[in-house]
Amino acid sequence: MHLVILGNGISGITAARHIRKLSDHQITVISSESQYFFSRTALMYIYMGHMRMEDTQPYAVDFWDKNRINLVFDHVISIDFLQKSLQFSSKSKISYDKLLLTVGSASNRFGWPGQELKGVGGLYTLQDLEAMDDASRDLKRAVIVGGGLIGIEMAEMFLSRHIPVTFLVREKSFWDIVLPPEESRMINQHLIEHHIDLRLETELESIEDDGQGRVAAVHTNRHERIPCTFVGLTAGVHPNVRWLKDSGLEINRGILVDSFLRTNIPDVYAAGDCAEIRYPDEGRRPIEPVWYTGRIMGEVAAYNLCGLTVEYHPGHWFNSAKFLDIEYQVYGQVPPTIPPEQDSICWIHASGKKSIRLVWRKSDDVLLGINLMGTRYRQEVCMRWLDEKASIRKVLEELELANFDPELFTANEDEIRALYTAKTGVEIRRKSRRSADRVWQFLRQS
């Protein structure tokens, strides 16, 4: 059986690896972005000079031959699902028995005048990185549009080369559609302290042409003209599926798949950023363009392509990132505005660079989510609390178990418990060391 995977990102390559573990099927992976799989999250470190391109490739060049995974570096322009074939831009074709689509995301562009000028780019593909690197020579100022994680990465990249950055964010506070107010304000201040020209409640209206097809300036809804020669469009991404709209695939925002990652077309599956789950698990979104969900989807797709029925259930929401040098972790559900049926406490370090937020349901005191800024918790501990539907009181008693580096950082658990006591009138004491040791032993064994 010939299994073809279109896309060599984390979903596609994870699928290829697990197919080889499970079977002796013929495997072909197709990509027009890069010849070999690379870590997309490491793109920024190539620009910053911390890594070379080859350093971002997890597998040696001979890995593919050893595992009999055929790599094709070409661009697919169309798919004939009836004939089970893919047409390349090079005029050749390839046939498949089963097909996995892992075609990723594309940067959002909202029809701004001038968005096709030279010097306008996103930060998703290897080609985006190359264009950004070319544009950075003699760059006097960059303007970044869109306040999210990709925008923060791009700002850090420019700062590493001492290029001034203006950040246009349409919201009242940075990423306040995701972060609660205290955490959002922390990032606002952090950006300003790093000399980023943060313009809140400011939207891009147009990009000015210098008369030779290049960026000269941006114009905002505040009637400002900001001179620049690079504009970074980082206002999110969307599934890269527009070229498949009339192909017969059922597409909403992404390619619609069931819990086995099957599309509406027999023998065709989809995974990763381009896939939209028809009926997502509670607390999960239909499309989640993050690394670890792509990896899980790739493994699930491999089992189903090999005839072993496995459903996709990613578990509790988790994400991690960094805002310049402030680390960020979230476990479970932490809404930007805490609804009336929920409650939370938010401990903020005196430095203003660290915070820990715990969210719970009022009716039964069950922990719902944890937000961490500038600090880190042990993932296995947080996931156990969520799995067990632990009460907020139990979590506070065991809080030391989650401390990732207790030998390196000052403990703050007593301060967090005091916040809860001040809010509720209920005093919480640390679980005895003997009890905590038993819990920790359980975690190590599980």
C-alpha cells in the first residue's frame, strides 16, 4: 500500500515515523517548503544567529533512507480524489492508496491596501524567514501588525539586530482576547521596557508604496503615518486550504474531519493546523494550530492509515510560549474575563515579572485552569490535578509539588495560599512533607 503525506511539518513527519513503526507500507512525504523536516518554532533562532538551519533538523539526512521514507521536494497544484493522484507544478504526477493532508497554516491578510508590496511579510514559513532576513539589511524601522505570539517573536528577532520596532495592536491591551487583565498589563509594560513602540487600540489602514513597489510607510486609523521599510503581518493564521475549496473536500474554516481524522472522501485524512474537528472534546477548539496537537494528530493519523482505529482526544488544553524573556504556560481553561460562576486568585511578584493564577468553579471548588507568567510548573502535576478534578483547596495544599525549580527560585506558595485565605476566609496549610512525598512518589511511578 502506498501512503502519501502532503506536508512535512510536525504532523506529517510524526505520521510517517509511526507508520513505519506500525507497517511496511510504502511512504512518500511531499513538501515544497523545505527538503527536510525542521522545527518551525526554531525559525526565529536562525535569524538571531543562535542556530543554523541544519541545527533545526531533528533527523540526520540518512534517517529517511534508513526508514524507507521517500521525500519529494515539489509543489502540488491539484488533487484528483477520484483517480487518487496529485499533480505537481513540475508536470509530473504521483498516485496514492491513502492520503494524509498536513498542509498547515497561512498568515492572515485582510485586504489592506499595499499588503502585496515588497517588504511585507509574515513569520510562518521558511520562505517568510528568508524574506525577513533579506529585508533586514539597512532596515531603519519595522512595523508589526497584530498582537499575538508570532508578533512577539518577530519583535524579539528585530530587537536582536537593534532594529526599532513599532507594534500596532487593535485591542485595548496586549493579547487581552486571551490573557486576563493583570497578565496582559504585565506584557504591555514589558514591551515598553524593551523599547518597543507599543500602539494600543491602533489599526493598520494601508501600506504606502515608495513608487517602486516597496514599503515606504504605514497609515493607521489614528491618522498617523509611520515611516518604515518592513511591515510584519502577524494577525493570526488560517488553515492553508483555499486552494482545495472546489476539490470535493468538505471545508469550513479547515478540512472537516471526524474523531479518526477522516475527511468526507474515502482514504483521505487530514491532521495538524489544516484540520477542523467536527465535534471537538469539551474545552477544546475545532482548530488548534499549536505544535503538540499537531504531533498528537500525526500519531493518531498513522494508526488509522494503517487500519488501527484510534480516536483523537488531546486531553486538557496546554500551551507554552514566551514574551521576550517572560515565560508563559497555561493549563486547562483560563478565560480572559472570569465569568460569575468561576473565581480566581492571581499572585503577582513584587518585580512585576511573575504571576500565578488559579481558576476554579464556585459550585464545587474544582480547579479549571492555571496561568503562569515568568515561572514554570511541572506539567505532570498540573495535568494530574485537572484529570482528578482536584479541588482548589487540595491544589493549594500540594502547591509545592508543582514547583519546577525549588532549589533555584524563592518559594511563593505561602503567599498564594494567603491570597486565597484573604479572599475566602478559609485557611489552607501546606500538606505535610510525608504526605507530599507519597504524592510525589505516585507521580514518578505514573
